[in-house]
Amino acid sequence: MRLGTSHTYDSALEQLMKRQVEMASQQEKLTSGKRVNRASDDPTGASQAERALTRMSRLESDQRTLSLQTNALTMAESTLGESTNLVQRFRELVVSAGNTSYNTRDRATIAQQLTGLRDQIFSLANKTDSNGIPLFGGLGSASAPFLDATAGVAFQGIPGQRASTQNSVPGAMDGQAIWMKVPSGNGVFNVAPNSANTGAVWTDTGQVVNPGAVTGDNYTIAFAVAAGVTTYSVTNTTTATTVATGQPFVSGQAIAFDGLSMVVNGTPQNADAVQVSPSTTLDMFKVMDDAISGIRNATTGSTASQAVATALSQIDSGMDRLQAAQGQAGEWLNRADTIADAQKRQTVQLEADRVRAEDLDMVKGISDFQKIQTGYQAALQSYASVQKMSLFNFIN
């Protein structure tokens, strides 16, 4: 078999170029630190790395969203705590207004203080987060969720509460459920003396002594005074039936009927009455406004006592809702911490998947480079030897 000199040259040069390309490719891998620099290097590894990067990008977006939600919830929880403290201060002033030694001017001063606290609480209900989004806007509120109108406070947001998910927590709380659903009276029924009474009559907020007997109807307790003896009669005004008649009245003694019980105090005059009605839903601001109005307009210690007794029961119910909402916010914050920890672990796992798919083992990479470099040097030396293998070098 005969081999031409040109064929030997071409073969040696081809091997030399091949070694040079391999060394350049390995240098690129060492420089970038990646085994896969383009999809053609390893299609399977490139697709695995791309999937990991996509998931990490989505996870990073979820983490940013969770951070914003956590900040908003932290502010909401803090605001509810501040509101609870102000309501507690409001309650203490209401209690002090029940002091029978206070005169009209004293109660007016307390009412002024209560008004200031009420305005502070209202401003907290409309508080926004760092992005200007209301903390208590429910499912959405473009502006302040609460409007303080002449007819009373109205909720302008969208009622409802977003639920927490696997990757997020609510970024706002349902202001209507927190601030606008305070049960009136004792939560089951209301007790209030008639405004036209001429005697001094006041009551406590009453209580349920037999839940099974409660009808939910309206009642009137009417007093009659004859020959110095005071009696009372109870009428179910919803069904127009008489429940009790001609019962002796003793101030401070409980009056009970149809599962309800209340204590009436004072010295009622003939035809005075007390109205009993089912509990309704009020907003927290209405509760405070009624308390302020009742204290400011009280002309006697008995009327002040009635206003205070009613206000305290409703304020306590409202405070319970604030505290329950604060506890819910705290629970969501704990869940946010759990979600954040899980996202961090998932990020670490995805990064490990990406590294396995495309990163270069530097120890192996350096070893391979040295091996390729040795082969390249050998190819250079071989080419140099091949260059001398020409017949002309032996002809004189």
C-alpha cells in the first residue's frame, strides 16, 4: 500500500485541529464552570437545568409576593393590637362616666375624650400598608374602606376574606367582619327604658337563663303604680299575648320570662315601660357613637348608668372581635413563616438539581483538560515529525 506525503500531512493536521477544538471546549467549560454551555452539549441536561431555573424563577416570584403579604399582615396585626388598646382606654372612660357623683359637665368632658379616641380608632380602621392598600379592605378597596357619613359609618370595600393557600397568605383582612358586626345588647336581646318615661328607671343588659325558651320576640315591661304599690306586666308585642300581669316590682330584683332575665332598678312612675327586643348587628363605631351620645346627653345618674351598662356590653363584644381578628392575623403570620421555610428548602433543592444537570465537576474538568492538553502536545510533536518525512529531504 502506498501513502502519499500529502495524505500524511492532511491526516496529522486533522488530528491536530481536533485536539485543538477539544482543548478549547474544555477551556470554555473550565472558565464558565459549567459542563453544559449550550443545548447541543447535552440536550437532556440542558432541559433539566432549564426546568429547574424556571421553577426557581416562579418560586422567587412567590417569595416576593409572600414577603409583601407578610409585611401587610404584620401591620394589620399591629394595628389591631393598637386598636384594642384604644378601645380598652375607651371602655375605662365609659366606666368612669357611670360615677353617680359626676355632673353633666363632668360627663361632657368624658364624652369629649371619648370622641378623640373614637376618631383615632376610625383612622386605624382605614390604615394602609406601605403600598397604599387598605389593611382591612376585604376582597378589594380602591380607597379608604370605611366612610364616616352623617348616617353612620359605611363599609366601602368588598366584604369577604381571602383564604391562605399552599404558597400565600391573605394580604388584607375583612374589615366588615371585624368592625361592622358587633351584636347589640348582650348579644341575644336588647333592654332599654322608654324615652318617654317620667320615673327613674334603668336596667342591666340582661342574660339568657334558659336558651330553649328564648323566642326572639319583642316584649314590653309596663309598670303601674296604684296606692303606692308598683307592679309590672309583661306583654309579647310580637304575638300580642300577655306573659305576666300584676307582678310586684322590687328595685334590683330580676324580672324573668321566656328564658330571659334582667334586673330593673329605680322608681318607675305609672305607665313607664322597658322595651325588650332581639339583638341586632351594629358596627363598632355606632357602638362608640351611642356610648358618647348617651353619656353626653345623660341628665341624671340613672340615665348615665343605663347608657354605661349598654355600652360596656357592646364594647366588650366589639373588643372580642378585634382580639379574635388579631389572633387570626398571628396565625397567618405563623403560616407565612412555615411557607417561607418550605420555599427556602425548595430553592436549595432546585439549585442542587440545576447544578447536577449543567455544572462542571472542577476536579474532573481540570484532569480532563490536562489529558487533552497532553494529547494536543503529542499531536504537535507528531506533526513536526511528519513534516520531515519528505523524499526531497533525502535527495542530494
